[in-house]
Amino acid sequence: MGYRRVWYAEHHNMSTIASSATSVLIAHIAAHTREIRLGAGGIMLPNHSPLVIAEQFGTLESLHPGRIDLGLGRAPGSDQNTLRALRRGAESADSFPEDVLELQGYLTGKTRIPGVDATPGKGTNVPLYILGSSMFGAGLAAALGLPYAFASHFAPDLLQQAVESYRRDFRPSAQLDRPYVIAGVNVVVADTAGDAQEQFRAAMRSRVTFLLGRGQTFSDAEADEILASPAGQHVRQMVTYAAVGTPAEVGDYLEDFAKHADADELITAHQSPTAAGRLRSVELLMSAG
């Protein structure tokens, strides 16, 4: 359809996320496609050793040359109980900058651990991206000279401040000679504006149940009441940036959003509550030009 890349997120213990074994899913998709870039958006690096991720993505790049991206995040991608099940402690994220450098060393063939190489992986130069929703990620991406992907599709508050800081402080690197920003945005495209809005409302109701339900399921009326209340403010705020409507309407929104975010590229998170609706949204978005 003309998309440049598809990224899969490492999240755990979530019934709506099928990409918890991220590298396995990427391998499957890569084996059934020919051209589109595939990657992690992202691997939560503190859940893993840098060597293991270098081996996994070095293998993917060796099997599918020039098609693999590696986005890196430092959040757990899960709740506290799941964090413990992953054998990860709260302090695991503290070494994220050093872990990124160690991983980069394996992939470039300039290991930082004497006598230890990633095989496969060494010299594959899989491109790294720093994912973030705060000033920390912006600063790290700028300091390391890496592309920066901001999670504005669910954490919009610091978008403009983080991007401005990243562009100002960016230092060129072997991978990248100038800043490069990707911004996330929610999308629901349908044949009619009314259908798109109804799909978006259904997705918001599901989000209320997921975030606030604590094991119970809300009726549509109850979910709408919560969304309209102060308790629902956080849920509404998460989707501040949402392009909902017909292809023309969404196309205009995304053009304005790219300028607002000062983004070189947008990553779209299609929020229809059904697989058929998401696929239709993906298709219609490209018809917007």
C-alpha cells in the first residue's frame, strides 16, 4: 500500500497485543514479505541483555538484509506483577544508556566487552532508534546521534518540548548526520466521518475498561459517563493527537500534525476496535495521498 515500515511493540500480559515475542513476529512477517522495513517499536531493552538482542536482530538482518530496524525503549512495557515475572527489577532501567552503547558496539563490530561478539550480529549495523515520551529519551538520542521516535500517540504532553530539545542538542554520529524525528499519532479512517467517530468512541470505551475497569467490564453508557468525568480525563488526554474521519479529513489533520510535531516521519497507530476496521483504516489512509 506504500507504507515505509511496520514496527511491533514489546508489551507483555496484554490481551490486545500479539507482539510480546517481538523478534519472533518480525521474523515471521519478514519471511512473508519482500520490501517493507520491519522493526521493533520497540524492544524494552532493560528486559534483556544487549548481547541477546544483538544476536536476535543481527540474525534478522542477516536473513533479511536492509529491512530491519531496532527501536529501543527503557519502560517495562507491562505492569508491576508482570515486571517481576520477567525477572526485572525497578532499577533495571538505570543502565539503559550504557546498555544502548553496548548493543550498538555488538552491531557495529566494535564491541565494548573484550572478547565478546554477537554472532550473527557483528558488523550488521542494524539502525537504532531511541523511543521515548519524556525529556530523557530526547537527551539520550541527541547525545548518541540517533533518530528519535516520540510516543505522542499515548503520551502527548512533552512532544514539542522534547523534539525541540532533541533537535537543538543533536550531535552527528556514524549512523546519522542530522536530527530525525518520528512522531506517533492515533488514526481511525473510515468511508464516512460518522463511522470513523463511532469506531473511535468504541476504542475509547475499551480503553476505559482496560485502564480503569479493575477486572470489571463497563457498559457503553457507563464508559461514556466515565470519559465525561474527571476520572476519564487521563484517558482522553492520552489520545490528544487523533486523526479521525474520512481520508481527506485525516490527510489534512496529519499534514498539520507533522508541522506541529516538527516531525520528519509519522508512525500511525490505527485504533479501530476490530481487525477489519484497522485494515480498512490502513487502506484508506494511503488513498488520502
